[in-house]
Amino acid sequence: MSDRMKKQIGKNSRQTRVRAKLNGNADRPRLSVTISNMHISAQIINDDEGKTITAVSTIGSKLTGTMTERAATVGAEIAKAGKAKKVTAVVFDRGAKQYHGRIKALAEAARKNGLEF
């Protein structure tokens, strides 16, 4: 098995382990965060219905600054979009990433702008 394949298997198992403990419903939807090398996206998802309530991404936007600053901006925007859809409490889904750096900046900005988790 190649090293690349081992990394992918490890990532998938971490993500599955985190998602097994989380479930978003109508009362507390799931705030799912995805971070790539270039972009950051966040979605608020109702898992009972299988629908995305709202989503924010840096794709196609003119945001500048470091990735951590962009993550904080996305966190603030997803909190505002969630409040517009009457979502105040969510379950935070960090995926396979550690709660550190960009993930932490996004989460703190979302909390600062009114989301509870």
C-alpha cells in the first residue's frame, strides 16, 4: 500500500469517527467545515432531512489575507446566514481536522457572531 493511500485511509477513518458521534437535526443542525489548501467552506446541515440550510465559501469571493483570517470571515458569515435562517444552536463538525488554527478561528468567529455550540 502506498503512503498516499495510507494517508487517505487515515483521513477517512478520522472523519468517520468524528461524524459517528454527531447528528444534526432540526433543533441543532450540524455545522460542517471543509478546508482545502486554497479555500474554506462551511455548511449548516439538517441531517434528518438531508438538506443544507445555508452555506458560505471563499470560492468565488475576493477575500484577501491569510487563510486564518479568511476562516474567521467565513465563520462570521455562516453565523450571520444561520441567524437569518433562525438557526442559533449547532453541532460543530470539524471533519478530519484538529480543532486548531483555521478550524479554531472559524469556530471562534461563529461563536462571537451568535452561534452556540
